[in-house]
Amino acid sequence: MNKPLHPVHIYLESNPNPNSLKFVVNEMLVPEGLSFDFPDPQSAERAPLAKELFQYPFVERVFYMSNFITVTKREDVEWIEIQDTLRQHIKKFLESGRLILEPVEEPAQGEETENESVRKIKSILDEYIRPAVEQDGGAITYHSFNEGVLKVRLQGSCSGCPSSMITLKAGIENLFTRLMPGEVKAVEAI
């Protein structure tokens, strides 16, 4: 039997979405601040680990960020039945030294000009909201801001979470309307 290239330790964290589970690893998986969401097997074409996880019929979504992988399962399957299978699969994959993402060359892009409101929105997202969302196994990113409506993208455990819309309206929208009165009137998920 081959000895693993490096020992990988994984612990599990639940989050507000009962159908998602966070597999936290003792190493960084993707660069800080980046996240990768795979809502279906087709989107995982360049993500070998996610592609393998989608081979399990109970896996509905895979999300990578920092040092964790969030897996969303079908509602009719219990975590107790599948969590060890997924943990062992992830552990074996990572210990093999294989990359979880195939390298992709990004085309050079020009920086979008941001006005003061957009800079303030991004700052609030980074400082107040993103850390809490990441702790729950998800991600929130700025999408657009037009005529008082802030649109954000929810990923990972936040996608399809029963409480995400409550959090969006009662938490995030209230925070923005309080910190940016007259500018942000509503927050919507895309």
C-alpha cells in the first residue's frame, strides 16, 4: 500500500442548511478569498474531486472555499448514512496529492470602475457578512447595485438553504439599509 503524500485530517461542521455539511480540512484547498460552486455535475468538468463526488447519487452540489468543502445532499438521505463515505473519499483524494481544480488560464480583464457606493457595499460584505456566511459553509459575493437594489450571489450551503432568504432580508438587508440609508433600499439574491 502506498503511503499518503501528506496526512489529511477532516472534521465535520453542520450549518443552518440541514442538507449541507461542511468538510473542514487541515490545509488550504483554494486561495484565500476565492470560492468555487458546482451546482451540478456538468459544472464540475474541471474539478476532479467534485466530479467524483457527483458520482454518488445523493450528492446535489459541491462547493470549495478556503480550507473546506461543502457538500449538499438529497433531502431523502440522512447524513449519518453517508458522511463517513464522503469524508473517506475526500481524504483519500487529497492524500493522493491530486489537484481539486485543473489549472485554467484566465483571460486578462480590465478593472470595472467602482463608484463610492459599490466600494462601501463590498467593504460591508467583506467586514460584516462574508465571515459569518463562510463559517456556515457558504459564500456571498457582490453581483450588482442599481437604483437602490443590491444583488448578491449566494453559494455553497446558502444555495437552497431554507433560512437563507430570512437571513438575506432580516439580516443582510437590514444591515445595509442601516449602514447605507437612502442608498440601499433592498437586497436580492440571484
